[in-house]
Amino acid sequence: MSNAALQIAELSTALAAQTARAQAAEAELAQARALASCTEAMIQELKLEIAKPRRDKYGISSERRARLIDQLELQLEELEAAATEDALAAEQVAAQDKTSTVRAFTRRKPVRKPFPDHLPRERVVIEAPTNCTCCGSDRIVKMGEDVTDTLEVIPRQWKVIQTVREKFTCRDCEKISQPPAPFHAIPRGWAGPQLIAMIAFDKYGQHQPLNRQSERIAREGIDLSLSTLADLIGHACVALAPIHALIERHVLEGARLHGDDTTVPLLARGGTKTARLWTYVRDDRPWDGGTPPAAFFKFSPDRQMIHPNKHLTGWQGVLQSDVYGGYNDLYLADRSPGPVRAALCWSHARRKFFELADIKATARKGKKVAEELSPIAFDAVTRIDAIFAIEREITGLSAAARHEVRRQRVVPLVNDLHDWMLAEKTRMSKHNPVAKAMNYMLVGEGRWEAFTAFLDDGRLCMTNNAAERALRGIALGRKSWLFAGSERGGDRAAFMYTLIVSAKMSDIDPQAWLADVLASLPDTPISRVHELLPWHWKTATELKRIAA
């Protein structure tokens, strides 16, 4: 063999070895990347598993915890998808490289719950062999089977229900006999209660405007125009008015309410203007009051104080809210039937200190932590958190038990906080942001008394979080429906939010409840309409399920 041939052979061998090493390195890199992705996803999942029970136990009373859970859930979605992609890529590289041996790893798969028992099962049996795959003998006997469950979905099905009323004529008197026409959820009954409930819930509960619903339904082969769907919403509001009235009355019968409002863009000439959706929530669960929780909403084109005065005409009790001057007329001594007592929200007060002590938020804004972070604000957050910790322990206890714990453990902390803020304020300029946060709690007629009202009444909460939770869906919906088309449209939105949020507070499916109410109302006597309220409907449904 010539020298040139030897050199070519040596170069080929070296190239093959180099290629093998490169492939092995590539496989190792793919495995390492997949392992890193899976590890990161597992860490985020464990953090989420730790954070959620804390949220469920203590409630969303901490901005940090609420923001942490939202952030973890968003990160987990991306990390799980990335982990799957990297794991599959590693498998493909390993399959292509048959020569190298790469250390394998087992990915921690996302935990999947068993499929619900109520789902129908479709058994698909793969044709069994008739002969032994080894020797070819036909003397084979079944010894068992392996079953793989795969979750599948059937596209939404539409159907037309034909209600037939047969006519009969009498051979003796020649009169015609026919059963009476059934009552329908809407006049002429062209739309069933399930369809109406779906349209209404998708619009107000899932934030899907009617034009998008119309386009989606058209892709399924049904032509329902935007005006037709809007007509259904109008009919639904008329049909459901008795239920709405009962919910509003139930809420206003409470001696303690949570009140809050949020902005809603309202279509106006030349653009939009800022309107308001108000909510008033009755929730006695924190002190085990036993009364079903509910909420009702009101719409207004602006935020003038005339609106809460009108909403709460004739009502007297304790209103838990933020520091909004629009409620001030309710607190007047000469108000009829009497003054409303104010109870202010500690979450709002704490938030002002938290914004000055949030290191991560300060860093995200590109500010220097050393210059912007306030140790006094951090100290205030720590002191208020100690009070919140005790409040979480007594959630669900009786009013008397809550009052006793507060008297022994919370009152000293609140008094210390008050004295500490007064002392710190004397050392600061009135323009200092921390001083302004303290003034939010201290300055104003009856302000500190309203913040400490919960200490004297076990029924009262420390925060107004119940109202903020009721408004959360509206904040999400603004990004989808962008604005209310008219004041009447805002009123309809408030109407439907009253029904949907009250159903959610009773832990029932709002769409299923609305459909059943629409189907039942036409045949329900006025004296029994209250049986269709969310909390009564929930009890009746559970009893039917047990009986079945």
C-alpha cells in the first residue's frame, strides 16, 4: 500500500473517531439539556404545590403570595412544554447515535388524575392473533389483556328538538282536542335553555364577545348572527329578572357588606370614557355565619358618590371598603334610616408600604435598590404581616371566638403599630412616601377608628378581599371585550355578573345552573322561585345525585 493510501486510511479513521466523539458529545448535551429542563420544571411544580395549599388555607390576603402563585403557574406552563421538547430531542439524538452510550435519566412526568367515572367508555379491541407469534401454533388461549385509556373529545353537537302536539277530533261533537303548548325559556321557544345559558356564560363568564361567538358557531355549520345572539341575551335578562331580584334582596339583608368598584371603558362619541362597575358582597363564611354568600353588581357612567348612595338606599350596617370619599354620605349621622358604619381594608393600607419595600418590583423598574428600598416600610409590612398571620388562624371560627382572640393577641399588635407610626412620622418630612402611606391610615376624621373596627366585632374582616375577588373576572374580561357599548350594555353586564359571581360563590357551575333555571322558571310558581337560588339549587342537586 502506498504512503498516500496509508495517509488517507489514517485520516478516515481519525475523522470517524472525531465524528463519533462529536455525536457522543451531542447526545450528552441533549441529555443534559433535557435533564436541566425537567429538573427546573420539577422545582417549579413543587414550589406551586407548596404555594397553593398555603393560598387555600390562608386565603389571598398577601400580594406577594397571590403574585407568586400566578407567576409560578405561568412559568410552569412554559417549563413543562420545554421539558417535553428537550426530552424528545434527547431521545431522537440517542436513537440516531447507535454507537455511543449515554447515561439515561427518567423524567418526572406531570401527575395526571384518573379520568372521571362519569365519562362514557368506548372499547376498541385490537384484533387478536390467531397463531402463536413464536412457533405458529393455533393452540393459543387468552390469559388477560392490557388496557390503555386515551382521553378524546367529540366536537360540540347541535340538534333540533321538535315538540309535537298531536290534534284529535271527536267523532261525536266534532271538537278538536290538543295538549297545550309548553312554556319556553323565551317566546316561541326557538332557542333551548342550554343554548341560551352557553351564549350568556361565554359572553360574561368566559369573556367571549358575541361577534367571536357568532364566528365560532358559523364554523360549526350554524348561522346565528350577532343580532340574533344579542336578542338571546336580552331575552335571558328578562327571564332571569326574578332570580336577580332575589339575590339583590338577599345581599341587602346582610348587616355587613363588602363594597368596591372597578373601571369599565364605556363607548362614547370620539372614543371611550371611564365608567364603573360596583359590587356589594355578602359573605359570612369568615365568621361561620351560616348565611349563603352572594354578590350583586351595579353599573354607572362615572364615579360620583350619588351612585353608592342610590345602591344602598334604605340599607344600614357595616360597609367594608377602601378609603373612597364617595361613601362618605353613607356615614352621615342624619342619614335615613341611619348612618352606615365604616370598616376599612388593611390590604389596601399594607399595599402602600409593600410597594415601597418590594425589592423585586424595584429591581424590575430599573431602580437602585439601595436608594429606593425603605427599611421603615419593610418594618411596617413585617408588623402588619404579624397581624394577618393571627387573622388567618381564626378564619371560620365563631364571631365570639374571633373577638376573644383579637382582644388577647391582635389588639396589642395594633396599638404598637399605631404608636410606632406616630413616632416614625415625627422624624420624616410630610412629603416622604412612607409618611404618606402612614397618613393613609392615620389622617382623616374617624380613619383609624374605621381601620380598627374589626377589633370590636368578630363578624368583621380585616380586609375587603371578598369584594376584590368578585371583581377579578371583570379585570380579566376588559382585555377581551375592550369596552361596554352603551349604558344599557353596562347594566346588562352588571345583571349577568350578579348571577354568575353568586353561583361561583356557592361552588356550582354557573352555566349548568343558568340552563336549569331557564328551563325551570316558566313552570315554577312565584312562591317557589326562591328554590332556584344558587345555594338552594346546589342542595337540591346534591340530594338528587345521592338518590340516584
